[in-house]
Amino acid sequence: MSFIPENTPFIALPSALKGKVTPYQLSVLWVLQSYYPNIWPSYPKIAKDAKMCRDKVIKTVAELEELGLLQKQYRVDEYGQRTNCYRVNIWSQLKALPVPDTSIRAGSLLHTTPVVENYPPSRSQLPPQSLSATLTKTMLSKTNNYKTKGFDTFWKTYRSISPTMRVVSQSKKLAKDQYAKLSRKTQEKLSRCLEADIRARTKQLKNDSFAPLFPDCFRWIKNGQYEQYLELPNQQKPSTFKKLKNTPF
């Protein structure tokens, strides 16, 4: 059984790295982590500490950057020279271990709870981080729903365009993302702008003029093809009131 003597410095790396990095990569990570928080050793210094050649160190650092376990930055030293500075990302990339159950002590179970299979856990059973993530996801969902309110009506209108006047490929998700970027005022006018564009292109076709096809919906929004119709006056319904004949009014 091994132990760490008191007041002995050591370098800790997560055990989840097992099977995910090569011995060279592990050695370079260990060396760089040993310089925390001032992680800016030179390539020759890393090579000396890791018992590797300089070229191998440079190659290994590049591999760790591609894996997302290491980030290379730059700093200016006290002599005004630009040198490499490193940030070890292994802690943010790896999942933390679950919080141990306080009911289990020294290998004994203080109390048991019947297990119900195929039943989702209640909020009280979720760990704090899971509850926070659930609440955050719910809030984001509500925000996104507010930003895309009215999109379904607009999407239905766009899909109702004759296939001879629009491209076949249509992406609802991309269109919804572009719709959410618009201001609320523009969203309210978008369906009216689309109807005006449909009328304009239909008129061109009836006059044997060239009329471009409606693109994928998200491109129609992204390219601002609705903008020319934003300032159109609201169409007023014709009055149903009829004047009576032979009246002085």
C-alpha cells in the first residue's frame, strides 16, 4: 500500500486520462502541470524534465492541442520577448465523479430505499448540479419559445408556396434559428412581407416575366428578402357599409 508523506509536493492528474493519452502525452501534461500556476517553461526545459527530445516535445504539445487537453497561448516576459504560455484543460474536459452517498459509511449501508425500475428520478433525488442544469435548460427553452412565437404560422405560409415557385429543400430548424434573430417588430410583419413577395412573383409569372424561385426559407430570412416589403401599409379590409340611395348624406 502506497502513501504520500506529509509535506511532500506531488502532481495530481485525473484517473480518467487512463487509456486516452499516450505515455509521451501523459509525461508532457505531468511536467506542465508541475509548473502551475506559471506554466511557461521552454521546449528544452520540458524536454529535460520529461526525458524527451525537443522535437518530440513540440509534436506532443501539438497533439495535446488537437485533443483539447492543452491550450497554447503567448506572453511577453520581463525582457520583452514573446514566449509560449500553456493552459492545461484536462479538468474541464473530464467528468467529475458522482457525489458519494452519505448513507454509506465504512462499507455499511445505514438505510435502504426501494428501487423503482424504469421510473425517472424526482428533482429531490437529483444531485445539485443536475437540478441546476435542468432549471437552466427549462429557462432557455422558455426564452427560445418566446423568441420564436408566431414562427409556426409563418412557416406554414412559406411551406404553402407552390412547389413550382420555391426550391424543394426546406430546413425548418435553420429557418427557426434565423427567425429568432429578428426583432419582435419584424417578426410580426414577416408573414405580411412574405405574402407581398408571393403576390409580386406571381404577378411577374402571369406577365411572362422572369421570377426567381423562393430559396430555402432560412436564406429568404437571412438575405433580408423581406426588407423591401417592411414599409408597406397594412391592407385594410373593404368596408361592408353601403350607402342608401336618395339620402341627403
